[in-house]
Amino acid sequence: MKWYLLQTKPNGHVTACDNLRRQGFDVFLPLIIKTIKKNGNFLDTKAPLFSGYLFMGSSIYPIPWKSVNGTRGISKAVTLDGVYRSIHTHIIKGLQQRCDEQGLF
């Protein structure tokens, strides 16, 4: 399995995760607890660890990038010099080991 970094649209991480999973991809979205103030009250909410980004895992080759980039909630796949490059698996596994079963970091 290879992992790739995708940029999400503003507040589109939940929609993007659902739609990528529906297409058969694995999704990893590490979360943190963030305290916000709403109507004078402090609330704890879950927010992405890397705001605006998520990781997509795929064993499909070749990956249908046109479909991925057109997924609802996704802005674009992150490239280096216009080439889609995978992230080392040990980085993803290291992040996953630090998360609980709900994905909280």
C-alpha cells in the first residue's frame, strides 16, 4: 500500500473521507481535541492534526488521479514538481501508532 497527501477544501475533510472510502481507497485523518469558544462557552471538538490535509492509501496501480482530484471535498493531490509521490510507509505507521482507535493523536 502506498500513501499520498491530499489537500482538502475548507471544512471538507469529512466529505472527502467518505467519498474516498466509497471509491475504495484507505483514508487516514489524524485528529486532535481542539478547544473553541462558542456563545461564551468553551467546547472541545475534534479537528484534523494537519489542518486542510489528509492521507490516502491505495494499492491500485495506476491510481486514477483525475477521479481523486475530482472527489467532493478534495482540492487537489499534493505533487512534487508535478509528479505524484508517495509518502514513506514508516511515517504513516508512526502516526497511526500514536493515534487511538478513533484516530485521536
